[in-house]
Amino acid sequence: MQLARLRQALTDRADQQLLRHTVCIEPLAEGRLRADGKEYLNFSGNDYLGLAAEPDVLKASEEGLRRFGLGSTGSPLVTGYHYAHQALTEALCDWLGFDQVLLFSSGFAANHAMIQTLADADDTLLLDKLSHASLIDGAQQRSGSFKRFLHNDLVSLQSIIEQLPVGKSMVVTEGVFSMDGDSPDLVAVSRLCQQAQAPLLLDDAHGLGVCGERGRGSWQQQGLEPKQLHALMANFGKALGGSGAFIAGSNTVIDYLRQFARHYIYSTALSPALCWGVLAAIRCCQADHWRRDKLQHNIASFRQWASEAELPVMTSATAIQPLLIGDTVKTVQLSQQLKSRGIWLTPIRPPTVPHGKARLRIALSSSHQPEDILFLVQSLKELY
């Protein structure tokens, strides 16, 4: 009976054009990839600054392998915390201006730890309606209650906060939303949080490296100070081109997480070789202003050409430029047609986005050339 239930669920997904498949790809230079022996322009990756294949980053990763070995071989509180981890956390603190940083195996794990550990049982978590699955799951799996306010809607957030006792709510939002590519007014959100004595937790996975001075993030770009964030989560798998994540905060917050965050305590620490490579990526991110400049130029060029082509691109000033289509079947078909032209653009379908909101999530990079972006826009205009 159990297997029959599983088979039926898979059949239902396939019938709805929602069945996903893993595809083995080989990353190439200049924003390209190879799959099944064919090269494609890659407009679905999160390597916003082209650091995943940066020679200095690869060289550092190789050095890390020779110096520290492949794995940490233990949890961070046993024998898993190495010099590479310490160097990376110190660099993050220096870059971002927070007291301490704690490393995690993934952004999903870090968000779970942030929400489940920092929120008290009688706190009400307030999450943006379009919060990432890791934030929603973290809220659902804790013992306390949570509510969701309308996406980037300050009036909605304020109306909920005012119904709760002062000091008994905690606000969770994102710096750049992964599916819509937009950002909240973080200064206004912070002001509401201060009035209600509600700590602010920020997921800046898609803002780190791309936004703000030296890529410090969306919060810094909008004028917030570290002390205005109760905790900041960001990861290494987007603009920094690696994997893993971290939570930054005050000494008290990070010390508390170190003692009580089960995702941190009971997981093998990140590969020290990976951390050594990420450390090099941070240095490149800080020094190579041209990467952010080129990315911004690519974003502006795409939006101008998409407007001229009358494509229904959603409002976004970030590297994430969603083309909202709505119908799932049409979205899948358009993705396949683009692939036949050598463009890799994965369809985003429910449950990742709500029903009726299927889209092509165009991810731009500093690795893309203007002619690549123009070819994408021209192809979309002809096929859409």
C-alpha cells in the first residue's frame, strides 16, 4: 500500500507537468554549461559574480585540500573546527561588521537553526508571505505560533504586530526574494520592529556579495547597521560561488546558537578546503568592484531590451528577473524551446511558486556578455 501511494503521487505530479528530474551538467566559463554533450547559455544559475570558476578561488581550494584534507571529520564542537573555519568566520566578521559568525552546512539548515533556536516558545513569528521554504518549514516545526503578512506590505505587517503584546513577536524577511527578485523596505521594517520590540531576522542569501558597499548585502545597501538585525543569515552558494552558509549576530546571539542550535551541534562541520576557497571568493568579492558593476550593467541592459520587446518581466532591480507566464504547461514548453536554441532556463513551477504563477526565473551574472543577453531577449520575443 505504501509503494502504491508513492507511485500514485509521482504519477499525479507527472500528469500536472510538475515532475522534476535531476540533470547532470558540466559548468563552463563565460556563463555556460554543458549537458548531454551540448553547450548552453546558462540563465538559471546563482553564480552572480562568476566566482565559482575564478582561478584564484580554485587555486585556494586546491591549497585547502593539501593543507587541511577533504573533510572536517567531526562536528564543530568535537574535532571539526579547523583553522580554515576560524579564518573564514573572522573574515566574515571583518567584512560585515558583526561580532561573531557561525558556519552551517546549508542555508536551509541555517534558517532552521535561526528560527527554531532564537524564537521563544511564546513568541509569534511573523513571516513574509513569500518566505523561502526553509523559513516556512522552520516556523512550522517549532512549538510556537507564526503568522504570515502580505508580501513586502508594511501595512499588513503593522496590523499584525499591533495585535500582539509588545516584545512577543519576531519578524522574519529576506533581503532579496529568490523567486520575485524584489526587496522589502528594510529601514521601515526595522522601524516597526523597534516600536514593537520585535527582533528582526534577515535572510540575505541573494543579497550578499551583490548589494551594498563591497557586497556587504541588501541591509547595508539600505542603510541598516548590524545592531539593527537580531541575526543575519546568508550563504556561500550564490554570489560567492561555493556552498554552506552562516548566521551573523551579536556575541550573545551567536554564543546562544553555539550552545543550543541542534543543526550546528550535531552536524559535521563544513569542509575546511571549501572554507579556504570561500575565503578567497570573499577577497575577490571585496576587491573586484567590476564584477558588481558589470552585473548591474547586464541587469539594466536586460530590462531595457525586455521592455522594448514587451516581455512581461516582473519588477526587479536585482540579478533575478522573473518572466511570469502563469500556465505550467506553457512555461515548460517555452523552456524546452529555448533549450533547442542553446539557452538553459529551467521552468519554475508549483509548489516552488503558487499555482498560476509559473515562470522562467532568469538569473543574470557578471559572466554573461551583452550578446548573450540580447540573444536571450530576442529568443523570448519570438517564442513567447
